[in-house]
Amino acid sequence: MSFRMSSPPRRSAALTAGALAVALAAALLAGCQSAASDSGERRPVTEELSILISAQNQLYYPPFLREEPTGPQDNAYAQRTRALLGTPPRLDLNHKTAEFLRQDALGSSPLWGRGWLAPLAASGADGLLNDRDAADVRRMRTADGWYRTPLPPRAARSQPTEPAGQQAKNAYRAAATATALEILRAHGGITEADRRATLPWLRKAAAHPGTLSESADLAQALRLLNAPVPARLAAVTPPKAAEFTSLGGKERYQALLDAYQYARLRESAGQKAELDPEVWGTVLSRNAATFSYPDLYYATFVAKAAGAPAAALDKARDRIRANTLPGGAVRDPGGYLGSPEASFYALLLRGLAGEPTHDDRLAKALGKVASDPRAAGDPATRLTTAAAAGLAGAGRRATSAASALCRSAQVVPRTVTAHSAEKWARTALACDRAGAPAQAPRTTPWPLNDAERVTAAATLATGLADTGQPPRPARWVTAHQLRPWATDPKRLGSVSGYATVVRAYLLAGGKADAPLREAVARGIDARRGCPRLPSLYQADAEGGCDLKATWHVWQLKKQLKEQNGTQEPKQNGTQGGKQNPAETDHRQEADG
């Protein structure tokens, strides 16, 4: 039985051009905020968890997302940025990461998606491009020599493959051709046949330059074919930057794109870009921490072409280094969506550590979720949202929202079985914290003959304790039955499951003797900590910390300390006040 928290969508929907421009406008005028540094000092839980607050919806997101890579487009631009800043590292992606990147890329577009994979494959990543990809790309070449992306198999014959308007068509063909050639170069190389098929069209198109972006793509394609860039194509006026700070949002973003296309064109032609190093160095240094990966690449390209100070380029280098995962892929915490479930357990941890859970910002964000039918989701999600809102300070509004849900047998099971124990414990806990306790469940004993059934029985026992209900429905779960599992963590697959079994064993009268404590050290203490989250616990052997797993462990540590003779005030996730001096920081208990 898995106890890892469910994952919300990894990234929010793509920003529109207008929204991106507005975001950039704000970013370009603001200084970067330095990231919190890791230190040996123990921080309050609320402060430690603050790195999990989503920039998209202001809810907490599951911490294991920080160990997962962002999509292929972001990784492609991150690798291109590394190449600008020096020799890019050789990528060593595991099978899971490579499969995710490939599937996501090809699912987006058979041409542009492979274009994202090209710089990753060129850096040594296996499993991204193969001979079939090269053959598929060559089939995208038209009789005239330019490339286009194919239509999906089920698309209507009348659906256009190119944008309307001749100028847009020319720009599309140039971009598609440059992308296709980059893919071919990354896998197997560009052949003489490829060169003979495309070079005549490129030379003809370059003789009649169009937009700046089209010219830059044509120049790049010519360079990929080892052909000279005509002087007429490279003879463009540099974009003005003197009045950059006075431009509006959309105009400012367009200025960045124009500077990038200009610099790319001049580089392909082997000519120096006439750009202001101070302006573009400032743009990069002030925004490197907040740019999207494509925009970080554009700004880095422009700043380097302008001759900006090394300190500005270092900002881009620091951004990528701070978000590089083992193997070389990058993550993008700024794109993660928070969830009500993660927020609920983050607040439970804050309360268990003796810190206030009242949080007006989070309550407001949860209120937005509750009022949006599309975001609120199923009844269980609405219940978790209400429970989290109650802890954050919503009070009676949260209790009112939860009451009907907690009376529903469809939401909170009335009869607990080995298959419904986890759902019952999760929803009963949410009802209790929302101020609308669910009624005590009925149950029929089941055999404790495998890990799933043992964990389910332990979940029933601990769920009753966590919601303040009488233990009668779980009296058939005995310490004698649980002892072999509590002293052998290898028999259980997750940290949450093992912590729950040990808790149930102690609730049933089991003793916290030396063999048990040694087993806890092996099964739990070894799973403590993730980068920048030293107090949290990993969900399982695969790594990645989890808020729910940490809550179960902290509850266990509290029980172990109480059985050792040090009684602590009962924690019930209340909303506020200062920390009681008698309240033990449950993170310290993990040290033994």
C-alpha cells in the first residue's frame, strides 16, 4: 500500500504571451531575491517549508516534485545556456527521466519536440533520439528543400500545415528547417544529400530577407550546412536599448526577443553584435533567478554577445547550478502547482512542531480553490481543502463546508475494510481537523498475513487515535500480531507504512525496547532529510521527501518519547498562539 502523497500537476498551463510580457515587465524592474542558503542551524518548520509554496497558486506543493525534472523544452534551453557559459556537462539521464523527456517532447510535436531533445542528445544523453527519428525528420523535408511538421494521422485533409500569410509561412519554413537540421546534426550528422537537398532553397530565401527572426533562422541553417551567410542577410540595424527601462511590458519583452534574434544572426554570420553590455548585463543579472528557462537563454545569449561583465553571466550559471538534479536534468520549482492535500499536511506539521498554523495568505489561496469548481475537484479534495482552510484560520466557514461531506458515506466510509482503511483514515482526519468529526466506523477483523493487510489494520488503529475516537473498532489488532512487522522494517515498503505499524504496535501496548528502537533507526532515521528540507522524511527507498510520511514519523516520535516517560501536551493542530515552552520540537526526536 503506497502512502506517498498524490501529485498535483507538475506545471501550470503555459503562460500567454501577454501574461508573460507582464511578468517580465515586473521582473525587469525588480532586483533578484537571493535564495535561502542551507545552514547547519535548525530553522522553524514554517520557514523550512516556505520553499514549498507554489508561485502559481500560493498553496504548498509536495516536496518530492523538487526531485523531478521539468519538461524537455526547459531542459533543452538550460543545456543551451550551459553551452553559452562554457563546456556543457555530459548528461547522464536515467531511463525514467529519458523516457519522460522523450514522451513529453514527441507528444508536443514530432518536429519541435525532437528539436528540444537535440541539444540533450548532443550532450550525451541516451534514449532521446534514434535512427528512426532521423528518418522521420528527413521525411518532413519538402521537394523544395525546406521542412514542415506533419499533420496528426487523424487530422482533416483541409487542415493547414503552415500559418496563413506569406510572411508567416516564410518565417515558419525557416524555423522548421533550422530545427530539423539541428536534430539531424545531433543524431547521425548532416549528410551531403541533406546539404544538396536544402542549400539551394536556403540561398534563395536568404536573398530576400524577411523578419528578423526569419533571417536569424536562415543564417543558423546556413551555418549548420557549413555555408556562408550572405552579407545582405547579416546587414541589420541593432535594436535600440537606450530607452529600454522606459518601455512598457510587451514592448520590453519584444525588445529582448529582437536583441536575441539580432545577436543570433550576427553570430551565425561571424560578426560582432553591436549591443550595450551594461543594459543587457543588468537585464540578466536582475532577472536570472526568475526568468523561464527559454528567456534565461535568450538573455544570456544577448548579454554574452554584448560583452556583459562576467558577474552577470554568473547569475545565469548560479540559477542553473542551483536547480540541477543528479544526471544533469534541471527542475523548475517556480512552475509547480500546490495542492490542498500538501497544504493540509504542511499545516499539520507546523502545528505538531508547536508553531502557529493560522495563515491568512494560505487561507485566501484555499478559498480560491474552494470557490472554483474546476479546481476543487472530487468530494475528498473539497474536504481536504476545507480542513486545511480550517487550520489556516477559516473557522466556521471551513466547518460548514466540511459538515455535509463528513456525514456522507461516499466520502467517509462507514465500514472499514483492508481496502478502505487508508481512505477512511485520511478523510476522518480531515473531518476532525475541520471541526466536523465523522462517526466511529464499523469493522470486521481481517487476517494480518501480508504487508498490505497489516498496514491497513495499523492505519485503522492510528486513525482512531488521531481523531480522538475510542479504540474499540481496532481492539482485535494486537501488539503480538504487529511485533514481527514493527521490528523488521524491510517487510514494509514505505516509511509511512512502517511508522504507522510501529505506532499501532505501541498503541496496542507494545514496548519500545532496544530491538524496536534499533529497527526504527534502520527503517526511519536513515530516510531523514532532503536538500533544503533537513527535517522531512523520504517516502520510500526511491528518495524524495513527503509531507504525509513526515507527519506519520513525527507522530511516532512523539509516541516513543511519551512511552519513554516524557509526557508532552497533546497536539491537535490548533491555529495559533506562541509555541508552548513545554512542547518538544519533534524534529529533534529524529536524532534519537
